[in-house]
Amino acid sequence: MEMIDRELAALPPELRWREWMRRIEAMLFASARPVPRADLARVVGQGAGLDLLIDDLAADLADRPYEVLRVGEGWMLRTRPAYGAVIRAAADLGDREIGLTERDLAVLAAIAYHQPITRDGLAEIFGQEISRELIGRLATRDLIAPGPRAPRRGAPYTYVTTPGFLAAFGLQDLRDLPDAEALRDAGLAEE
């Protein structure tokens, strides 16, 4: 493993801070997934306030077409929504979405709101069995993953959402999900 000078003691404080910000930005830029706090902490000095560095980086990027986004326990760079159409047009991507059916989205929402949940638990919600193929589609897209085994006979698998789910829907954590009661009141969800 290559050793780096984390402390940067030879630099004046303002240049040291700027270099730490750039290191964090480089790590976020190079990663396709949210970068955990522990990984970011490996490239800055012991006394560096990681949250302050990230806040300063976010402020520094305020006039850029991308932003720092907290996703679960990590951070990532994401194109600002205002530039999505530009990227789709330039890359000839068309109107690519996550590619989920209405049923896939309904099952994904049930998992998000009731996790960890088994396929039997999902069947109770929907009144019919949820296929392994549907679960597989969600897992293949890194939206769900196996959770802890259910504490009952046979110890069936449960399912939980992933950091990929949070990133796909622009959520920092599950507390950012719309309130289920508000969705029902608005007629967007069933009782």
C-alpha cells in the first residue's frame, strides 16, 4: 500500500485544507459508489474535521453542474438534476429511467417502508406471492439486498434497500422517504 502524507504539515493551514478538500473530491470523483466516511478519513490529517471539509467542498462546487450528496453512510458526486437532460441528449441515452415496472416499484416501496421483510411479508401486503424473478430484478439493479434471516421457522431471507436505492432516488437515508400517512392522505397509496 502506498503511503501518503496525510498531515501535510509543510503546507500553510489554508493550503493544507484546500489539498484535503481536493483529495476528498478526487476520491468521490473516482468512485461509482458512495464513499464511506472511514475511507475519506484515510486521506486527511488526524485533526481535520471531515464534515467541515465536505461542507466546504459542497460550497466550493455550488456553481458546478455536479454536487456532493450524502447517501447512507457515505458521500458521492452526482450530476445536478438540471443537467440530466443535457447528459442524456449528449450521450444519446434517451429517457432512460431505472427501468422498473409499476409492480417492481410497488414492491420496492413496500421493502423500503417495511424492511427487513420476507417474501411472505410482501405476499401479505399484496395478497399474492412475489416472484423470485422480481426480487432478482431489484437485486440486480442494486436496489435491494438480503437482510438478516427472519427469526422464525426455516429462517427465511429478508430484504432491505441498499445505498444504490438511496442514490437512485436521491435520498440521504430512509428518513427522507415520504411519510406513508401523507401518501395515503394524498391518494397516492392505498390504506
